[in-house]
Amino acid sequence: MSPQTVWNPGLLRFPTAPRKILQRGLVLPRGQAGIGVFCRALFESLWLRCVLALAPFLATGFTWPSTALPLSQAPIAMLALIGFVELRLFRVPRRKRDQVTTEAEAARALDTLQFRGRRILAQLAAKRGIESGTIYLVVEQSDLVRVPPLTLASLQLDHGKSRLAPLSESERAIIREGLFDDEFTERDLLKANLREDVMMRAVSFEARGVSAHARLAAFLDTTPPATETPA
């Protein structure tokens, strides 16, 4: 998440960190996210899911106009259908969330997140030359299931007017490539989050803990190659 990667960057301005983003409004991705990610983010709209849930009523009313009036007078049935779709179809009931994954697998997923998150934060702190303060890698997920997981990852700071840091393409690549892979997927983290009913994880890192070797590596990575001057 970065102001350059969404159409509505106003959602990313907040005074404290770490902070949830999905609860602030509908996130509309842009750039490299692609149409698939955009449609998945759009699916977070409750109004859209309600329309989809009521699609059978709408289709019946348009197909058989004589049923339109009786259907419009059945709000309880419509509310029951919306409740079933929202609470049973797209979400795991709270009493069944401990069945999503085992306690050991959930702990392993969260340990992996912490380890990889701290490694990513050390790289970003070295790359940015941050020498003090706490930085956070905030990983937030939607609790909707039976659809592809939606995961928002952002770099948030403990200072500044807006605590969410803008990210360059190379910094976004560090997060994208260092967080998930075939051994640790978004779905693995989602299962752990659902089991504990915690959909936002914040990995913290003290910038002063960045090693001199990491800072040197970041410096060499950003230093342009020397060009030979003609004799």
C-alpha cells in the first residue's frame, strides 16, 4: 500500500500507527495490481455483496413480473438471505474458526510473518537511511473466505503527519518478493488470522538495530555505477 498504488490515497492518511486501512473505506488499487486485484478489492463493498445476494430475487422479478410485488413484500426473507451469505458463505462463524487450522500451524505462520517482516523492515530502513525510531510492516487481511485472499501490506512510521510511508517501486518489490512465496502463502496467514480472530498484524522494528553491513549493502545498491572517462 502506497499513495502511488491506489486511486483514493486519502484513505492512507492517519495520525497514529500501526493502523487498519480496510475499515477506513473501500481501497481501489491501481498500477501493477491488475484487473483481478481491482475486482477483488471491489468485492469488499458490502453494497455489492448485498446486490449479488439478492440477485435471485431480482432475476425472478424480471423473469416473472407477476411475482415482483410479492417479492418486494418479503423483506425478512431478503434479510435472511443476506445474513446467510455474509455470515455463513463468505465468513467463517466464530465458533468454528479454531477448526480452520491447527494451533501449531497458526503459530508457525505467525512466526514466519515476524521473521520475514523484520528482515524486510531491516532492508527498508537501510535503504532509506532511517537510523532511529520504530517502523512497522502492517499486514492486514480481509476476513472473507471462499474468494481469493485480499492482503494489504504497508510501511508505517511512528512519526510524521501521515504515518503511512510512500514506497518506491524497488521498495514495493522488496515487500512483494520477501513476504509471501510457495512455502508461506496469503492463505496460510489468513487461516492463522481467522483462528485467532485478528485480521491485522504489525511487525515492529527498531531502526537502530540495522547493521552497518546492511546499510553498506543498501548504499552500494543505490549508488550509480562509475562511468569511465575517455583518455
